[in-house]
Amino acid sequence: MRHHDKEKFTTYAYFVCNQVEDEITKKFFREVVDYAHNSTNVLNDLITQIEKDEINILVDLDSFTHNMTSMVMALKPAPIQVSWLGMDANGIPAIDYFIADSYVLPDNAQEYYQEKILRLPHSYVSVDGFEVATPSISRDDLGIPQGAIVYFNTQNALKRHPDIIHAQMKIIKAVENSYFLIKGNGDQEILKELFITIAQAEGVDINRLKFLDRTPTEAVYRANLAIADIVLDTYPYNGATTTLETLWMEIPLVTRVGEQFAARNSYTFMMNAGITEGIARSDEEYIEWGIKLGTDENLRQEVSWKLRQSKKTSPLWDAKQFTREMEKAYQQMWEIYLRENAS
């Protein structure tokens, strides 16, 4: 938002979910847009405000996790409507475009979408980096010996699938003196029971599993990532923000690539960062990469070096360039609209 050309674009933000004024909302939205509106959670009021503002292009940043945004988009208060950054497109006929890139959706994806897929030239999202604080944990705190190989996974419980946990346990079992740090939202007792049950089924000593509490801030969480040698991604729901944070912290990642948007987030971010090491197309490849990265220190150092270098050149870390690409996409949408509606 902060990089938009203010002479060419006027930006509005409509807050329809959380009315609490948190720092993220303030820093990344309210302080950088031209106009910001809090919704009353009354659908007609929000529709009226959008129409009053005469929005040309309405961009939904939620997709289908909040009923209000879906209802707004279905009523089409703007001539052009776009879905971006959610878990996937939601299939509402009133949405015209879905923002993607060359990697996050396969080449044949258009036949499965009613929205027109608009592929940006690089990644479908870009950031200028992340704030990193002081770590709140150490290997000593967790009873992990120096020299051990530390694998890490953090995701919401809804992204975890037993099959990929089995694959993760096979990696832990195969790599001598390795430990697995597990963190994420969800019922913690159920989470522990799930991992312990699968660990025992795979013959992994449950003392090699370390369950982490929530950190006070996201910046502290990123600092704590430095304890890890390798991050193991989830599948079929990959990490998104967590993957960007992992790559920014220069930590090798193992991900499995699927055919759907949610199973290709880490793939596009890694490709845009110039990293192919750790990209798997099957559970077997996932396990192979996990073991290889765990047993080859030189390979881990090479990947970390590539990630460090990517901060200088990769479009993944250039939000200003990304904004220009988004603006070009918006202009193309508007030109098409004017051409198709010329009287």
C-alpha cells in the first residue's frame, strides 16, 4: 500500500472483521491508505459506502473465510472486482479476476476457475522483509544438545495432515541426533496427541519432539526461527506468511508441491527466491530432501547463502517493484472494462 503512486491511484480500505485497532492494521493499512472506513457489520451500510466512494476496482483480501466479504463481493458494488491474498478464489460469479503468478497455479488452472486468472510477472505477493526481535528460547532451554539437527514446523492445526506428519517422522527417525520443534494455533492437547501417536507408530522417541508455546510477538517468533536448521512445510495446505518468514531468516525449507493454490505457496516463494533445493513433488521426495538437508551441512549453508543473496536481487523482497506490477495489472483491468463498455 505504501508504495502506490498517489498521483495515479487513490486507495480506500474497508475493515469488516476486527474492529480492534492493532498495530498491524494501523501500520500496514490505516496509515498508508487515503481513506479508511470501519464497517458496522451491516451489509447494506458497507455496500452503500463503497458505492458512495465510487470505487473502480474492489479487491477482496479474504476470499472465503469471512461471510461479510463474500456477501459484499456477491452484490458487486464496484464495476471491477478482484480476489487476492486469500486461501484461494471463492468462485463467486461477480468476481472478475483472481491474482496469481506463473508458479502458484499450474498452467491449466484457468479451466477450473470462473474468475479470469491474472498472472503477475513474478510472485503474486512481495514484502520488504520482516522485523526481527530478540529470541526468547535457546537450545539449552529445550534440552537440545549443541550439534543436534533441529527441524521446525509452525502452522495452524487446520493445515496439518496425518500423511505429511508421517513423512516428517520418517525424516526425524532417519537423521541421527535430530529434534522436531512443533508450534501452532489449535487445541494443544489434541495437537500433542496427534504427533505423539504418529511418532510412536513410526518408531520415533517422543522425547525428540518439542512443543513450543506461543510467542509474545511475531518479531520474537521470527527470531526464534534461528534455532532451526531446516523448516518442514505442511501439505496440502502450505505455509504462506510462515514460508516468507522462513526464507527471510535464511533457513532451508522442505515443501511438497500440489496442483491447487494452497499447495503451491511455498513453491512460488522458493522459486522467486532462486531456491529449488527442498522442493518435492511426492512424499518420497519430501522425505529425501528432509534427510539430505539434515545430513549435509554444506548443502544447508549453500541454501542459506542463496537466500541471503536473494535479498539483494529477488522480486520476492522488492515490494516497490511489485506495486508497480500490481498497478499495471489494475490499469489493464480498467482499460479492458472501458473498452468492453464503450457506447
